[in-house]
Amino acid sequence: MKRCAPGFAVFLCAITLLTGCAHTAYVRGVAGADFKTPPPGASVCVALGPEAQEWDFNEEIAEKIGLLLTRRGYAVTDSTDPDYFLFFEFDRKSLMTRVRLEPLGGVQSGIHTAHQEGPYDLSLSLRLVEAGAYHDKGLEEFAWVGGAVLSEVPTESPKFVDALLVAAMKQFPKDTGATLKTRIGLYDSDARTLRR
């Protein structure tokens, strides 16, 4: 009996490491009227949505979405006349903000206010628009819209953003018919690829 205990403990630790970092993402995809799946090799320009909030890492998010598209067989381009535009909008909201007074150290004396935030809700919205329709009508007509929400992540770590991107792009460009619960880990192979 004693010989099994260390082996069982190692097994439990391995399971905890592999599954303990998994989070639930809520993912949805909706096809537009007369939707046809973009053919393999179609050119896609990834761009920030016109009304999206400016974040310091929006450019990095665009590159990572482009990498996920390339892995699916699409040609990512910066051209203003691709086959499709894929507009994205990322948002991060703190569920709580704690404010406390802290003493100033060093040469200064006194007290300052410290803000601490978290946990966070992360969301990503995606809108696929055919280039011709975009040049004619802007974002009015879409080929596909989708996105994902990752709730109550404990920190602002970019690893959670990578997990959100992977979860959202797993359903691209499918009509899911409903909101899907997707388990995604920080060490998911696709998420790890985005960090390289």
C-alpha cells in the first residue's frame, strides 16, 4: 500500500497541472445570409474594427489571428483589396477594483492610493466581410460573425489572451447554432504556438 502512495501522488499532480489551468470559454459563430465558406487559399486581411478600443497589444492580437488563419490554409495579407476582411475587437474588463492607502517609502514620506484590479472578463469579437461588400456597404453585410468570452481570469497575463484567441478561432468560420462551452488550457498546443 505504501508503494502506491508516491505513484498516486505523482499521478494526481500531473492531472492537476494538465487540467488545473483549463478555463471555460463561451464561443459563438453565426453565418450571414447566402454564406459560402471561404475557399482554401482565400486572402484575408486582419484589421482592428472601426469602433474597437485601442489596446497596446492590438497589433500583436492581429498577428496571432493571422497565424491561426494561416494554419487553417488562408493567405493573410495587408492588401486593401483581399478576398475578405476579418475585423476584430478585443476587450478586457476588471470585475473588481480595490483601492487602498499605502505608505510612500524612501526619501518621500506620506501616503498614496494604490489600485488593484481583477479578476477579468476577456472577450473577442470577429466579423468576416467580403471585400466587395465592404467597399460597397462597409460593415453592414457580413459573411460571418463570431467570438468568444473567457470569464474571471485571475491576471492580465497574455497567456489568457492566447487561450481566448484559440477558442474563438476553433469555430471559424462555422455557424455553431448555439453558444458552445469550450475548455481551453493555458498550455493548449495552439496557445503555446502563439507564444513562440
